[in-house]
Amino acid sequence: MSNENPSDLRYTKTHEWLRDNGDGTYAVGITDHAQGLLGDVVYVELPELETELTAEENCGVIESVKAASDMYSPLEGEVTEVNEELDSEPELINSAPFGEGWIFAIKPKNIEDLDELMDADQYEAYYQEEA
Amino acid sequence: MSDTENSKSQRTPLYDKHVEAGGKMVDFAGWEMPINYGSQVTEHKQVREDAGMFDVSHMVVLDFKGTQVKVFLQHLLANDVAKLKDEGKALYSGMLNKNGGVIDDLIVYYMEEGFYRMVVNAATRQNDLKWILEQLEGYDVDLSERTDLSMIAVQGPNARKKVASLLGNIGSKRAHTLKPFFGMQLDESFIARTGYTGEDGFEIMLPNEQAPGLWDGLLSAGVKPIGLGARDTLRLEAGMNLYGTDMDESISPLAAGMSWTIAWEPSDRDFIGRSALEKEKAEGSPMKLVGLVLEDKGVLRGHQKVITDHGDGEITSGSFSPSLGVSVALARIPSEAKDSCHVEIRGKQLKARIVRPPFVRNGKSLI
């Protein structure tokens, strides 16, 4: 199964990733490793647009057939976009966790906060140790 | 009787087959069992649309033999084994305590004169055996636990056809004519037209050493392995209770959607729990078990609060229904409540419809 974790993303200990959209905002999703643990995703409770989030704040819920899992904000910032495709196709989180299965976009308050997050190698080492 | 309570984790004779098939193994009642082999939703649909198989060898098979076995079971069980007149016929029943609480739910087969076979849950094994042995005192009945038998459930619209293809001429003919809720002995196997999915199919008990061979045969006949995850969503859609979740020793069958399993007649049959149930029936049960269909977006889960015009209740089992594409649940709510209610999910009140289970039978939506 194991998709490579893309090297251009940043990662959290709670298995979210961030991708630079190039316009000051960052897309957020959950990793392939995380979707594998959740199993078939059937519903996503998205954060509301323009919500101000703090780092590690609970900002949504991903429901799989198995269980409900909280989603956390990777850093402090404002929600600028949400992926409404997930309303009708929540399974995109399973099929394309690093692509079409992105969940929301955030505009970080302090861009330096990104340095606190893991890169792909660190993340892989982290979850392999966790397992 | 074997004593396995103290061993850490047990494996069925099919353990290696699960690992071979990519099964994700988890602990279930002290057994290492497959929760899924990849996608639970795919496995669920495989059973609704074609044929899937479950290793249910962890379930407990008990053989009761002796001159007093019938009167004993008429005392032990809330349903009446006297209904079983033809050999092989099966009966679903609760086994109750004196307060009318459900100790376990089970299936009992009438094998032949003086011989009944019971299948009880794995998680309740120790408690069930203790209770049964206490009640057996004074009866001329021998109890033996059939740990030498494995059990494979093959379920789905094409399940019977695919099983029959492996049975040879005579076996195949006999299996074809087996009526629902009947079982038959075929060589060393016992094949019953029962299940826990709401689909047609067989449950096959056979000697442990033959189980891997049957599993491989079924695989080559196009039957796919299905994990415990899909077993749970299939039984929920079929409106079938899960012991320990939808009912337990503190809940009477009247409050667990199991009224139909209580044989009140003949009125002089003194089964355990009868007087408590008669009192509850006369006074009216305050609570009932119903089905819920979520009308808003979200997923119903066990223990969520249900709000009705007649007071609060609780979800006992809930999930997303892969067949229906909406969330469904079993819930215990005040008996007067009807039509609609709200379910509290993460502080929000979502609207749900109150329905009579099942939600799905033989591949068709009933909601």
C-alpha cells in the first residue's frame, strides 16, 4: 500500500500534511498512513470558512465506517477554503489523500511556525516508531 | 471440556489463511481475528451482491445429550425448543437470568431425539458455561463443548450455489433442498441455512483439520473472505442484535427487540426469567429497541443521546450503512416515542427517523 510521503510537504504528529499553495495559503489533508488506519471514510465535518484556528486545535471530524476521528489544525491561522467535494465524495481521502482528498486551506499567522513541523523523512521515522 | 480461559490469545485453525489473505488481525474476545482484509465497505458489498465467507470458529458450539435434554432446554431458554419438531430445525432464543435480563442470545438446533446443539457467543463463553452448568444440576443431560469443530459462514445471494458446487452430487442436492433455518449433517460436517447478515447462505461446522481445505475450496469458487468489521455493518443493516452492545444482563428481551423470541405459551412452561418478564409485560416496558435513520449528515454511533418527545434514550449500535449510503442505528428509547427524534452528535442535534428494523434484507432496502 504505502504511498511515499511527498517530500515537498510538512507533517504533524497527528498525521496531517501541509502543502504550499504559492499564494500565502497552505492546503491541509491527512496522510496516506492515517487514511489507512481509519479505513473507508464516509463523512467529513469540515471547518467553517474564516475560522481562526490555533495550533493543534480540533477543527473537524473524519468519520470512517469504523470510527470518528478528530482532525487538528497544524498551526495557527485562518481557514481560507474548504474542499466541498468531500461532501459528496468523502472517499477521496482514501483514494487520493495527498491530492484531491485535501480537506481545507489555511493562511498561517506566522510563517515560521512551519519550521516546527516535520519533513517527509522525519514523519516516516515518527510513525514507524509509533507503530 | 477444554479450559482455555487463561491463555492469552487464541487462534482458529484458519489463522494462517487470514494472514495469507492480508487480514488485519485484531483481538476479539481473546481471539486473533481479521477485522478486514483491505476495505470493509468492499467486503460488505461483496456479501450483499455476491458471496463472502467469515471465520466464526471462535463461536462456541455446545452439544446437549440425554433423556432430559428437552425439558432442560425448555427451562433454560425463553423460546421453546418444543417448537422444533423436525430434525435439523433451528431456533433463536435468549437465555435469561431470574430478573429477565439477557445472559446471551443463541441458536439451538434440534439434531435428533435427545440431542440438541447450541451456538453461543465467544465473548460470553465463560459466563454462559458457568450459568448452564449451575442450571444442569439434577438433570440427566451431558454437555460437551465441541472445540474440535470450526465454523465458516458463507453468506450472500450466490453463497448457496457456490457452497453446493463443492459438495459433490448427493451433498449438493441435499444442500439445495435445505429450507431456511434448517441444518443437516453431511459426513462429518453440519451445514445450516442460517446466518447473521440478512442474506441467504450457510453456516458450516466441520472438523478443525478440514477447515483450511474448505476455505481454499470456497476461495477458488469465488467466495471472498470477509472480516468482523463488515460482519458488524451487515448484521446492523439486517436489524440483528449484537450481544453486549444492544442488550446485556440488565436488559430484558422486551426492551431489546426480542419479544418475538419469548414463547409465552404454554403458560405453565416455567422458563428462567418468566415471572420477571410477565410482570414487565403487564406493567408495560418503559423502553423499546428501534431502528434510526439519520436524515442529516453525519454518522450515528453507540452511546449517542437520543432525544424524543417522551424523554431521552441512547443509541446501542450505530454506523454508516454501506448498502444505503446513510447512517443507521439501533437505539433504546421510551416506548411511547414514534416517527422522529433527534440525536446529539458533538453538541449538535441531528434529525433522525424512527423505523422498525431491519433496514436491509436480501440485498433490498426496507427504509
